[in-house]
Amino acid sequence: MIQPLSTYEFWKKQYGKTGEPVAQVGDEAFRTKPKEFISYVFFRKGSTGVWVQSMGFKTGGAPNFTTAQLTELAKLAASRI
């Protein structure tokens, strides 16, 4: 999801308290803790806010995307903005 900076600031306020910083993604980034049903990486680049989301689990209970995979997707998205 691509949104204006004000929305990123809302996400940061809403989810950042329990999130973890993510290095080398956009100008600033954090993620929700892994192993939740829905996992996010939120980042901002310039005046643009972005979230990348993984939802659900594979058979056996593993997340659909690992933390590393979700972070790589966020890096790819940031490189294209």
C-alpha cells in the first residue's frame, strides 16, 4: 500500500511502539514482530509511506513469508519509488 507521509506517521504511532526497526529500507522503516497472522514492514521514502504485508500461515503454521522475505520485498519496493 502506498500512502502519503501523514499516513506513515499514523502507522508509526499505531504500530511502531511494538515494532522492530528495519535497516536499509527507505529512509526509515520498522516491522511488526514476526510469527503473527498478519506481519507488516512499514517504511517511508521521501514523502511517501509504504506498507508491505504478509497474511496467514502455510500448512504446519509457518508464516507465508519469513521476516527476511518480507524485508526483501520492502527493499525491492523502496528501490522502485
